[in-house]
Amino acid sequence: MAFAACARYVEADMQMPPPDPALLARRSEFLSALRAIVPGEGVIGDDAELAAYECDGLTAYRQRPMIVVLPETVDQVSRVLAYCHREGLKVVPRGAGTSLSGGSLPLADGIILGMGKFNRVLEVDYDNRCAVVQPGVTNLAVTQAAAGRGFYYAPDPSSQIACSIGGNVAENSGGVHCLKYGMTTNNLLGVEMVLADGTVLRLGGKHLDPEGLDLLGVVCGSEGLLGVVTEVTVRILQAPESQRALLMGFADVEAAGACVAAVIAAGIIPAGMEMMDRLAIAAAEAFVKVGYPLDVEALLIVELDGPPAEVDHLIEIVREIGERCGASYLRISTNEAERLGFWAGRKAAFPAVGRIAADYYCMDGTIPRAALPKVLTRMNELAEGCGLRIANVFHAGDGNLHPLILYDADKPGELDLAEKLGADILTLCVEVGGVLTGEHGVGVEKRDLMEVQFGPADLDQQQRLKCAFDEDGLLNPGKVFPKLCRCAELGRVHIHGGKLRFPELERF
């Protein structure tokens, strides 16, 4: 894909906090101070080297940061944040940079705090069925570390070979097996994090259900707005005795959607249930050559796991449901290699689609399962209306859609059309009772659509929570919230009888 050709520099095209000339003028001072905290090659100031950090997975928007800092210890993270807090310097935390919503888009007058050097698995505790890892450890590496005794880490995003656990916590990532085993939040036991002022805080641990307020639930999915995670404790599971998968092809996507709803209605919770449409099927088959049928409009991959007798029984029930829903193609895995082959195409779908279009825009919205047929039909109508194509790849079991909008950045106006179509799709998701994001986060991509889902009172409360952790708004500013404002501006003063309460207190 040629995303670089369509890169937009955020100053012109997306409202972000305007660069502070006073901060930019102090760049040399900041470099010297930060190098004293993180010596050696831990601070990057060279313009050419900064280019590697100017965007994340949402490459249509780019902004070169003022400075990049790559700490190696918790003490360094704490001291960097404390320094930035004192000096009013903005900080954008960054993991592997795989965010598809612009969650780690830099600021021209801020630093990128890259956590890539926090890449060690600290402990695999089989007795307590958990692993303690640093945030830069990749998702797949957690499973690899636990595999020696037959354990694994359940959340498995398609980018699991690259995405980091810290980023998974920031975005509450899911994956193809999240239907049965949950998202990151369902497998997260504890974190160590550093607040904006440098305070080191621990939430949760190896035990289940920590006492007090559920601050761990607040941190998971907070997109780098509340603090910087420096250690993560996750639940690991024993691998199931048996796993088998079905491929089911349908003459139209509506029938496939109806099959998804029927399987869940039958009380069956597959380990994974994924769908691809004709365009995605063709791209994936050409890429990995696993034997996907090319004469169907939609393909379902349904995986069952557990004791062999239970899996065999459920496979037959799902097969019967598929046949009742009109499946024209049906294939059941007979060995582990065949099962993995079924998944290989789905896992490679995103890069595979990159071979059939100059560029694509990956969306992320979630809808009620019952709305699948209606939404898929309406999405195709919207795409036809603006002359673009959509390749649909998504987590059908939990209604998390990933439409890939195909366009050509070299054709004037096509990126704008793709973004408009994406906004229409996300608005449609909310209209049918869904939400703007399932796992990619809000970032900058969906920020200006937040008012489609939330009212002013909702957004005010979310911002007040942000202020409780980061009152100066220095952590990842310009993300998630549609209106740029500081915490003091959120205050509401109630006047009763013409008199202010607590008049002796300072007013903003």
C-alpha cells in the first residue's frame, strides 16, 4: 500500500492542540535535561531519526514529534514524566505503533515516550495461572513464554506478532478468540503504571478482583490518557484438549449473518467466529492459498474447543445450523494443520487486501449480532453510493466489524471519500444500537464522532475522570475528546440564592 502518498500533516487537516512557540523555543533545553535522565541513545532529537515516529498504523496522518525518549527503567519513566509535568511538556505514550486510530500520533511541541525497551517477560506463574510482563512484550510472545507447560494467552489480535501488551491494555484489544475468552480487560489482572506527575502506582495483581474502586477497569482502554503502564499481569489459560473448525460458505452475506445469530441463539459460544466477504476471501486465498472457496459471497470460520466428545457434538450442531441457513460450502478440519490453515487466511486478511488496492482505510465499529444482515446490506449501499469498494473482515460472533474501505490516494478526493464513508458506517453502527469502536480505540480517527454516541453530560464525566489523573492535560492531548479543553474549563459552579458556595476558594 502507498499510504505515504496520502499523508496529511495534522496542522492543516485535523484540529489538534496548537504547538506552543514557547515550548518549541526550549527544545535544546529539553533535550539536555531528558538526556541527563535517559543517557546514551535513549533520547532522539535528530530530525531524520524522528521521522520513524511521525505516525502509527493510521498512516494517513503524520506529525514529527519534537523529541523521542526511550526509557529502560521504571525510575527513568517516573523521572521523565515528573520533569515533563514540572515544565508543562506534553507526552504521547507509544508502544509498537500499530494503533489504527492514531492513538500515538505525535505532537509538534511534545515528546514521544516509547516503551519498546520494556520487552522482558518477568515471570510465568503456572500455579497462579498468570504471567507478569513488561509493556513492550508482543502479544504472541506471552503465549510463546507460557507454551512450555501447555498454557497460552487468549486475546489474539491479527497484529499479535507485532502489537505490544502495553498497547493492548491501552486499547482493550480483542482478537479472533475474544468471543469466548474475552477482551484484554477480561484477561488483565494488574498493572504498574506511572501517573503524569511521576507517581508510580500499582493496581490489582495476581489475585482476582482487587478491592476498592475498579481503577484497573478504568485504565484498560484509556488510550494513554491516564498514565503510562510499565508492567502488566495477565491471566494465562491451559490450552484446550481439542480444537476443530468449520468453513461455511454462503450465497450472500445476509445468510451468513443469520447463521451467526442462529449459532449464538442455540446457546453455543464458539471459541471464535469470523466472517469474510467475497473480496476479502479472494484476496486472502491469493495470499496464503489455503483452499478457501471463491464462488461464495461470504465465508464463516467457526471454531469449537474443549473435550473431544463435546467438540465433535457441537461441530455437528453448528453444521446443521449452517445447512439450515443455506450454506453452499461446508468443510470441517480433520487435523491441526488444516485448522491452522483455516485461520491463516483470516489472520493475513489485512495485508492480503493491501495487494488488491492502492490504499485502504480500516474501520472498527461494533453492532448487535442481530443487526448484522441489515448493517452489511446498508454498508454495501453506502459504498456503491460513493463509488468505493469495501472488503469486510470481522469478528462476527461479537459483532465487531472491520470494513476495509479501498481507495487510491493518488486520485484527488478519494481519501476524503473514504473517510466520509467510514464516518457514515460508524454512525450506522451507533444507530442500530452499537458503538464507535470495538478494539481499535477512538484516538484521533473517531474523536470527532464521539458526539454521535455520547451526549454532553457523558463526555463531561469522561473528561472529569481524565482530569482526576492528569489535571494539566499533558498525557496524549487532542485524542478521544471531540472538543479541546483544559480541566479547569470543565468546572460548573452552582449558585443558590445569589451566593456562591465556598466563596473563599480560588475560582478559575
